[in-house]
Amino acid sequence: MFPETGKPFPNTAAKLTEAQYVAAVCQALRNELGTSRNAAKQIQRWTNVTDRTARNWINGLIGPSGHHLMCLASKSEAVLGAIVSMTARPELALAADLHAVEVAIAKASGALEILKRQRSTRSG
């Protein structure tokens, strides 16, 4: 038998509560879509839920279940960001940032090529 030292294991990560989850999804939807009737309509189109359910999500009364959460995350950058934030895994957020940087570099590279072609046709 091991002697009991009385020291508990440290709580490295706080547990996410249902209220925190609902609040995070609510805030993400409000940030991206606002609180208007059109916001609820957009959520309905994305997830195939009723108007009342969409309004409940926007108002933070309830949160979407698994399937509906995935539908929202596939259409909403804000909801996807909230999910990544709630997982407390910052490396996942970095992947989205890297993708945004790659897209920006590709656009800048394309613009540079266009400018080079325009310059060569003018001087030629």
C-alpha cells in the first residue's frame, strides 16, 4: 500500500459547462449574422431547423446538437472558431490561420504575375 500524501492531481483544464457552450455558439452566431430575422433565416438554410430553433440558438436559450453544430461549423467561420476555442487546443486554430495565410499568398502571387505581364507588354 502506498502512503497517502493528501495532494490531489492538479486540474489542468477547466471543464466546459453547457452554459458556456451555449453562450459561445450564441456569441459566434451573433457576431457573424447579427440578431435580425434574416440571421434566423440564414441559420435555417444552413441547418434545416425551424425558425424557433434558430432564434433560440441566436438568443442563447439552447445550443445546437451534434449534427446541427457540424452544419453550422461547415458554413460559419465564427462557429468553427468557437468550437476550436472551446476545445482548448490552440494548434487547431493555427491550422485555420495558416490556411488564410496560404490563400493570401496565392492571391498576392497571382496579382504579382498580372503586374509583371502588364509591365512586359508595355515595355515591349
